[in-house]
Amino acid sequence: MAEAKGLSKPVKLKSELAEFLGAKELPRTEITKKLWDYIKANKLQTKTENGKAENAGKFIVADAKLLPLFKNTKSKSKSGKLTDLTKMKEGQTINMMQMAAIVGANIE
């Protein structure tokens, strides 16, 4: 069997994400899928920045379980854009495009 590569290769999860997902290692694709499953199951999407959760839209509302994962995030993209969620509070939102930075900040 061929060795998994790229996004399909299992990566080691930092403690908060490992506890949240119930696994110590997962491929990035599976991490993202499980995060989205949680977000959708708990209706944590909104159409407006810092709006109330309404189960649709491009913004994700931080609840008590997601907040520790979001707060681990402080990274700079290849284009130089800084994503710093370290001071985020429960009820605030992120843009769904920030999910890759959040996943990246929560793996080793």
C-alpha cells in the first residue's frame, strides 16, 4: 500500500485539538472535515461578522469548545497576512477562509 502524502498524510495534533477530535493523529483533510461537522451540527455559521449563529454563511462563531483552538492561532501566510486570534472571545467570528491557519496552528 502506498504511503499517504500531502494533505492525506496523518499529522500529530496538539493537545487541545487531540482532545476535541478524540485522536492524536489525523490527516489534515480529516481534521478539517471533523471541524466542519462540529460547526454545522452546532449551527455555528453566520452571514455577518460577529453576528449571531444562524447555520449559514461564511463566518464561524466561536463557542466554548472551538475558542481554545482558535486562540492557538497566530500565523503569517505566504502573502504576509497575519492571522492572530489569540485575544478572541466566545461569540466572536472568524472568516471560513481562516480554517487552514487554525488547523496549521493546532498541529505539530
